Amino acid sequence: MKKNIALISIAYFLLSAICVNAQKLKITNGNLDFLKDSKSILVKYDYSNMTVGKVTENEYLTKKSEELNQKEAGRGDKWKVMWAEDRKKRFEPKFEELFNKVIADKGVTATQNSSDAKYIMTIYTTWTEPGFYVGVSSKPALITGKIDFISVSEPKKQLAEIEFINSPGNSMGATWDTGERIKESYAKLGKSLASFLIKNKVF
């Protein structure tokens, strides 16, 4: 039994390491020089063209909520509401928390209520893998998308774009909570993006 538990733990560790290493961030358009004098960035989020796994978000929500409702009346309906609410309650605050924590000593802040920001950073999530945890087997959540930068004064002109691929949500310990796993994907994205900007000498 102990040997099996050890093997499972090693397998999960290796899977987590692979997912972390698989994450990619790269500039796909423009450059980030315009941010060098910024002290405040307005953050926005967009999930409008997101797929979940191999299906559209609506297809995923319909199937998942029906499955949960069959197990317990109303359970799927509650889950569906939480799926949407998690964005404002968990994902977005966690992204901003980790992003700002990494750049704390750079004199820069990025939030959804930056009233004096000259630039807008929009996080477009185009794909989400919710992951799973069933005790002896697990898979971390993953998110993929792009980060678009525009000027507040010229909103139709894209200044730069960063692509992010497979940002992993490896929560500590066992979690059956889908939202918790995905939250950690946004935490990882916030931390990695801030480090990426610092590495590229933006701040």
C-alpha cells in the first residue's frame, strides 16, 4: 500500500512538473516598450470565445450541469452559477494578486479599477481544461489564450500581444473543486506574466 501511494505521489509530481515546463509565454505582435513608464495598468478579462476541453463552453456547461442534476436535484444548476461567479470571485482576483506581488518593488500596479491608467491589458482566455481529481488519479487545470495591450486614448489600435499556452493550475493537496484548480491556473499566469515582463526589461 505504501509503495503504491509513493508511486502515485511521484507520478503526480512528474505530471505537475511537465505541465509547468510546458507553459509558454511569447510576444506575438508589437513590443512592450510603451509600458516602461507606466505606473498603473487597467486589467480586463474576456471569456467570450472560450472552449472547454474539446467542446464549446455552452456544450460543456449543459452536459456537466445535467450530469450533476441527475445525481442530485439542483446540484448542476448551482454548479453552473458558480462556474460563472468564480471568474469575479476567484480567478481574476488571484491573477491580479500574484501579478502585483511579483512586481511590487517596481512601483507598478495592475487592477480592474485603475482610474489613472494609460494602457489596458485584456486577458483573453480561449481554452480551459478543468482537470480532475479522483483520489488515485488527477490532472491539473490548464488555460490558454492571449494578452492584448491597447492605449486608453486609442482603443482600436493594438500595441502588443502576448500568447500564453497551458498555464497550469496545480493546487496544493487534493482538490475536487474545479474552480480551485482553475483559480491556480490564473495565479500561475499572473506570476509568470509579471516575471516575463521583468525578464524582458519592461519594468
